[in-house]
Amino acid sequence: MVNLGQPIIIGMTQLSEHFSLAELTVTSSGLPNHPNAEQLARLTKVAEQMEAVRKLLGRPISVNSGFRSTAVNRVVGGAKTSAHALGYAVDFVCPGYGDPMSICKAIVASGIKFDQLIMEKNRWVHISFDPRMRQQVLSWWGGAYRSGLVGNA
């Protein structure tokens, strides 16, 4: 949907049918959060991959965090190697579908290809589409990342 040769207007740019550039660059940090052309190309592909997640869940998705500039990533305490900083990751919820554990279980069962899927404290879902596509499933629970889907759900 986005033409990389044209000036980018964040508030007006649709990356896919249901995901906009504004939505995938949202930040409450107050810092600029503008992807470069390479990151924008990744975000466009991620938006298309998120369409499969939205279709699976059958409800609108609310994005908490997508792309993070280096400054935004630092302020929010993201890892230096964060998939968010590369333009590969999205943190989201889908209240119309269910809690994050239910969402993660549905994604795992669906066969949707991803690099990492993390159930974060049963408060949100992190999904990344790094080209490695490791199908790694983790849960942040009890102060640590654990393999698989664990927690109260």
C-alpha cells in the first residue's frame, strides 16, 4: 500500500487493509518515532502478516507498540537487539477475542508463521516476524521468560 518513493505522512499512511503507519509507530514517550525506508519496508510486511492474525481472531486488534526508534526503545527499556527497533515486532491485545493466553493459543494452533510469540504477563501479546521464523513460543511469567505458554489462564 505504501510507495517507498513518496514522502511519508504518518497519520495518513495505510500499510495494509487494517493497519496504519500511525498505529504501528505509536509511542507515549514524546520522542520522534519515524522509521527509515528499510524499517518502513519491514513494517509494511509486518502489517500484511498481522492481517493473518486479525483474520484468525476475527476482531479488531489494538496495537500497544510496534516500531521503536533507538531513542524510544531506550526510554521504554527495550533490549538493544529488540525486534521492535528493527521493525519486525508488534505488541497487541484483542479484547473482542479474549485474553492474551487465548490469543497465543489460537496463533500457535493456526500455523501462522512467526519468529517469536510471547505471552507477556497475560496482559498483551508480542509477535515478531524476523526472517529467522523460529516459531519460538515464550511466556513472561514470575519475573522470567519461560518456554511455552505458562501462567494463569
